[in-house]
Amino acid sequence: MARLPIVTRDQIPEQFRPAFDEVIAASGGAITSGPGSITINSPEMARRRNHLTQYLRYETTFPKRIQELAIITTARAMDCPYIWNAHAPAARQAGVSEALITALRERQPLPPMSAEELAA
């Protein structure tokens, strides 16, 4: 069960419907899970968040491995199991070592890392 009810267009004040429509169009329909299911309650904020997410995930020059490492490190530090479970497989696929992923998950000393990984 979702923490918040699914938001529909008719629940949104008229002045925020263009932002709602933009966010929903980008998602392909109703947003029922993940951070977007929370932020859609404020359509203008959700619209702005989507632009930032697009930039950070797809337009930066950081290697995917470092992006995913930063995401799972933050997810673990902030106790965000949803984000951890969504991104640990992506981190593996991007080349983050299993030893590093396990150490982060278990809050154990980290294995040797590259300079890029240490910076993240």
C-alpha cells in the first residue's frame, strides 16, 4: 500500500495542471511508486525535480559507475531501502565491485578503491 494516495489530475488545482500534465507525460501515466509518487503532490516541484534528475542522471560527465556508487552510498547513509534496492543492481552492472557494495550494505570497513571511488 502506498504511503500517499495516488494523485489524479482532477485533484490538482487548475493553476498547477500544466505542471502535472508535463510530469505525467514524462512518466507515461500515473506515478504510483518511487520518489515521484511523493513529489507529484506538488506538481510544480515535481516538474522542477524532474529537470534536475534528468541532468544529474543523464547529462553529467561522471562515469555511470561513480554515479551509482554515489547513489547507493547516500541511500545507505540515509537508510533509504527503496533507493538502495533500486540502485544496488545498477551499481553492480555499472562496475562497482561486489566487495564495495557488500561493505556499504553491511556498514563494514570499505575495501581498497580507486581515486574516483574514494572521491564519491
